[in-house]
Amino acid sequence: MSKEITPGSPYSPVARTLHWITVVVVFGMIPVGLTMSYRGNVLDLWDGLTNTLYSSHKLLGFLLLWLTAGRLAYRLLHGAPPDVPTLAWWEKAASHVVHWLLYGLLLVVPMLGWIGVSLFPALDIFGLFNLPALAKPDEEAAKRVLGIHGKLALTLGALAILHIAAALYHRLIRRDGVMRRMWPGLG
Ligand code: HEM
Ligand code: HEM
């Protein structure tokens, strides 16, 4: 018997779990990225803490890239529940554009980070192993790529804040069940 899909249907437990893991990781990655690059590039402080922050940032970002690839494959195979029917056409369109931009940035930002550390090269993780190299060393190109990486990461953060504001607007003002669709821990 196939499962009934109603307009108020929540996202599947898999989709919700992947969404909330992504939220926690992204909101950890941005402050860690800013702190490590400030300690390294501005304070020129290359101590144990700076190196630990760099290794954690590279490893977590690398894992997030594969998590996002898996999430996108799952999304394309399984789709999403139908939009809440009370949304205007432009609200549906705007939310879809923002969601796909978020997916795009969740792929492009860590890819640029990985390409940047390949070019530098700075692939070492905690002195234990290296990430696979994607390009031959070229420090100037590395700086350019990592500069774009940082700017796009902040764009991802800004877009996520807009997305969260929309979710809170639906929860607190419209009270139309949009937030509930993605809430963790539903049956
Ligand atoms: C979604 C995942 C990621 C996010 C949100 C993110 C975010 C950031 C942010 C906000 C910065 C600081 C930029 C600045 O100082 O202006 C940064 C720097 C950096 N990121 Fe990421 N990052 C991610 C993934 C990665 C990955 C996968 C790698 C490498 C494997 C990486 C390597 C770096 C490096 C090396 C820097 C420092 C650049 C420098 O020292 O100038 N990042 N990242
Ligand atoms: C880094 C932060 C975040 C990212 C990257 C992100 C990303 C996404 C993406 C890509 C989707 C589309 C899912 C799909 O249709 O496949 C989505 C949906 C959703 N997100 Fe987030 N999200 C973030 C944070 C949050 C937060 C903090 C909340 C709640 C306060 C939230 C609430 C929602 C809701 C309610 C939906 C479903 C919208 C609908 O029913 O159309 N998100 N999110």
C-alpha cells in the first residue's frame, strides 16, 4: 500500500535529518572559517589552535560536500512533499529559488575550498592524512580561489538567514504549517 501524501505532509525523516545535520555543520563552519583565517592571515598566529581549526574546517567541509551530494541524489530521486496550498504563486517560486541556490552553494563552497587547498597546497588533516589533491600547486591561484570561497560562504550564510526569517515568519505570523514540515522529531 502506498503512503498517502497530503498537502500538509512533512518532509521524510531522511530529508529532515540531512537538513538539520547541514544546519549544525554550516553554522559551525562559518565562525570557524572566519576565526582561523583571522588568526592565520591577520594575527599571523600559526599555533596548535589555528592548525586545529584549519584541520577541523577542512575535514568537516569535505564531509559536508559528500553529505550534500547524497542529499541531492536523495532529493532528486524522492522529490519533496507538495507545497502548502495557502502559499501565493510568488512565495512558492521564491522559496524554490532560494532552496536550489542553497543546494548549489552547499556544493560549490566546499568544492572551492577543496580546490583552493589543493592548489596551495595545504591538504594535511591533523598531521594524520592528506585530502586527495584536485590540482597542481599554484599559490597565486589558491589565494584567488580561497578568496571566492570565503565570499560565497558568506553569501550562503546570508541566504540561510533569509531562509530562516521566512521559516519563522511562517511559524509565528502565518501559522500555516510550513515550519512543521521540516521540524525534527516528527513521527
Ligand atoms: C560549506 C562548507 C564550508 C563553509 C561554509 C566554509 C566557510 C568558510 C569561511 C566563512 C571562511 C573564511 C573566509 C574569510 O576569511 O573571509 C573560510 C575559509 C577557508 N576555508 Fe572554508 N568553508 C567550507 C568548506 C571548506 C572546505 C571543504 C575546505 C577545504 C577542504 C575549506 C578550506 C578553507 C580554507 C583553507 C580557508 C582559509 C582561507 C584563508 O586562509 O585565506 N573550506 N571557509
Ligand atoms: C544553514 C542553514 C540552512 C540551510 C542550508 C537550509 C537549506 C534548506 C533547503 C535546501 C531546503 C529545501 C529542501 C527541499 O525541498 O529539498 C530547506 C527547507 C526548509 N528549511 Fe532549511 N536550511 C537551513 C536552515 C533552516 C532553519 C534554521 C530552519 C528553521 C528555523 C529551516 C527551515 C526550513 C523549512 C521549514 C523548510 C521546508 C520549506 C518548505 O516546506 O517548502 N531551515 N532548507
